Amino acid sequence: MKKHLLFLSLLTLLCHSFACTNLIVGKKASADGSVMCSYNCDGFGFSGSLFYSPAGRHTPGEPIAIHGWGPTHEGRFVPQVEYTYNVVGLMNEHQLTIVETTFDGRLELVNSDGLFDYFSLMRIALQRCRNARQAIKCMAEMVEAYGYNSSGETITICDPDEAWIMEIIGKGPDRQGAVWVALRVPDDCICAHANLSRIRQFPLEKKKTYRSISSNNIKHIDRPEVECVYAHDVITFAREKGFFNGSDADFSFRDAYCPIDFENVRYADARVWSFFRHHASHAEMDKYLPYINGEFDKCDHLPLWIKPDKPLTLRDVQHDMRDHFEGTPLDMTADMTAGPWSSPVRPLPMHFKSTDGNDYFRERAIATQQSGFSMTCQMRSWLPNDVGGVTWFNCDDANMIAYVPLYCCLTQVPDPFRPENNPRNEFSFESAFWMNNWVANMVYPRYSMMIGDLREAQNELEDYYFADQDSVLKAIENLTPGDRQAYLNGKSIAYAKRMMERWDKLAKLLIVRYNDQVVRPVENGQVVRGRYATPGYDQQFIDAIGPATGDRYRLKKVIDRRER
């Protein structure tokens, strides 16, 4: 009987349609020696949830259908392997983690007849591979054999020892395969991508050395000295299409397959710049502001990776995922567009026009209200896989959630994260997505007034989860693998339940405390009856009223009669 790999076509279509962000931390750039990466999956119209694929034994070679978005590929199959691994979210039981962002690039290179979209490609690699190098080889071989039907994609591939960044784009209608390049992120560096191709020049293959290899020699990818792998025709194809005509040594993947303009730099690489700025000299990173501002004659790129000024913790990465350019010239909370209460949230569209015909744009930060889900992933080589790999996960905007730790050995998805409990068009108290959105959409309009209560609940939960990790490691020391898995399943379920209970409490506090535009004090977690304050607008908004409205709201001074 034929088995099917159903790759969640709606989720992938929506993640593709909007923008995502990945942050990457090498093991020597992290405070504890772990490899870390993160993912905001940003798309309106879908409720985020945690997807799960159990491990299984199969008849090798039996045909399995691949279903993604785009044309229906009825009757098109790939051969199954003997064993597939347990996958929780986007991490498998060996701690292999694969996340992505879409850069589109040259849309004429989309081949709708290719079998694999980027998400089905990632999922099959997670099911079949134990480490990052195997995953790169698997994905390269799959698109070569069966075709690729997505636009340009940047993919993060991490395991407990290494982090890689891979960029891939198709060859256009009626052309099988894809062109791509993958680079190993140095262990002591951090990297990021956010919907713009990031790889420019890369080392080319040389005889008798294996630092860089083409797909012709991909069998050598397991050699530890290999740090770059690329499609054998990545340069010749660009020449054929007229995208490049220089020397091979000058070839830039980004410039050939994803030419830059002001919009894709400001909306995409500005997020990378802000992340780097958190972990490097502000003066040094601000040298790239001309690039962010579209002055490409002065600067036309960011570094692909940097060495941070000090090692990053997982909590640093979680904080970075909540970024709105605070403290930079692009700060979304620091001018009148933030409204009366300094909100970093902006409505779409990205462009708008004034009545006098001027065109404007809105900033696009790492944290954004349309996220379906967010995750920060940690891979730890010194621990057993089942406890070493943790996906800190929740549904909705990274800035407005508490990250919940979920172990990669999970065999039971916690109820609040199950797809069936997160309906798109109906509120549910059982849904993490809707509980988080309930709170977030109360806070957004009066952000500076209410965000403190959310931060208190967020920190309370995350403080508890982080403090509990040592007790988890101690508890599993003498357990059998089966008992350990059951224990970690129970822990993940309990963590999710605790989050839902705390967010229910927070939602009810917010509606009572801030009812009718006033602020009531809180003592011992309870709103104090009969007392309230009227905080009014933030000062930056007040200061913008006069220039915008003239004397309309200016209070006229009353002359004392005794002065007459």
C-alpha cells in the first residue's frame, strides 16, 4: 500500500507569501557551547501550530507521494527509505534543525513542474538525515532528481556541532534541478537572514583540496575540512541566462540571482543589521547605515557573519527575536507613527501615499504581528539527543509570547499546539494561537501603557522554564531511554499547560485593569478597587500634535479678572 508524506501545503504557502527571519549562532559564539538558531514564520491568515512526524520503519524503495503547494503532482513519487526519524516542529530526534526564509529573487526561475517546494524539501531531509551535511546532500540530490518548484530560498541547517546557510533557486520552466550554494558558519560567529539572499562570493573548488566542493564531488561532504558546497553549474547557468559575465572568482550568488534594491534591503537586511548591532560595536555596525538607506554607491552589503562582542545566551536570541529596531535610527517606537502609546505595530500595506502624492513606506522589524509561530532552537552536543535538542516554541508574535521548551524526543504534541486545536476562523480557549492573540491585540493599541504587564508574565514563565532545566537534567540521569522519553513528554505538556493558564490570567487582568482608557493599580496580583490613574498620551505623540493640527487643540489661557 502506498504511503503519503503530507507536507502541510497551507502552512508552507502562507509562510512563503510573507516574510520570515532566521538568526544563527555557532557553538563557540554561544555562552554554553550550544548551536542555536531561530525562526519567525510570518504570515497573515493562518493559525500557527506545532507539526509532528513520528519515527517509523518502512519497506525501502516503496513509493511515497510528495504533496506541497502549487500544481498537483498526482502519480509522482519518491522512493522511501528504511527508517525515518522523529520530527517535532523543525527539529528531529538527532537535534538536526532546518528553518528558512524566502528571498524570491528572479521569479522567472520558478519551475512549477518541479516536485519539491522548499518546505517539503526541508521536511524530507529532517525525516532522513542525522546531521547538517547529510541534509545538504539529501536536499541537493532531491532537487536534482525530482525538480524544485519554489522561488529563491535561504535555508538554515544546524546540528549540535555545526551551522550552515544554504541558498537555492530553480532554473525556470522545463529545467530540472536548481542552482545553490551552502556555506558552513564559523563556530565563533553569528549569522542571520531575513528574505534577501545573503551569500555573495564563496570559495571555489580546487584540485587536491576539500575546503570547497561542487555537487560533482558531493560524496566528499562528510570530510570535516569541507566548508563550502555548491551546484556544479551555479556559475555557468548564471552566464547562460545573462545574469553574470565576469570572472569566476568575482561571482556573487546574491547579485546574480537576487539583485538588490532599496525595498528588499530595507525590509530584509535591516533586520540582520539590527541583530548584528545588538552583539557588536554600534559605531562599527552603523557604518552600514548607508546600505540600509539605499546608498549603494557607498556600501552595497552587510557581512555574511560577524564575531559577537561576547557569547550569546539562548535568552539573548529570544530577546533578539522581539526586536523593533529599538535604540537605532529605525526605532519603530520613537516617532509619531508609533501613535499615542509608542506601539511598534504597523498596519499593512508596506507602502502608502499622502494626499499630496508623496510615497511613504513602513519599517519591517524582526518581530511582527502577523507571525503564525516563533521558535528558538538549541542543540547541545554534550547531552543525549532526547534532552539536548530543545525547540522553544509558541504561536503568534515573538514579542508577545512566552517561549515554551519542547524536547526533540516528543511523541505527543501538547494540546495547545495541536493543529486541530488552533482553528483559523474561530476563537478557542484551547488554542495557544488564539490565547496569545487575545492578549496581543489588547496590548497593541495601548502598547507603552500595557506592555509592562505582558513582560511580567512573559518573564515569570521563561524564568521558571530556564530555572527548571537543571532539575530536568538531574531527573533523567538514571532513567531508561523509554522512561526518559515519557518524562520529557510530560514535562513539555506541563510547560504548555502552565503557559496557557498564565495567559488566561493575564488576559483577564488586562481587561479589568485598563478598562475605559484608565489604569487601575494592582496589588498582590489583584486590581485595586476604586482607584485609577489617567496616564494620557506618550510625550512624543503630544509633541507631534501642535505641528500636525495647529491651534485646534491649544488651550487658550484664561485671563484673571483681577488683571483686567
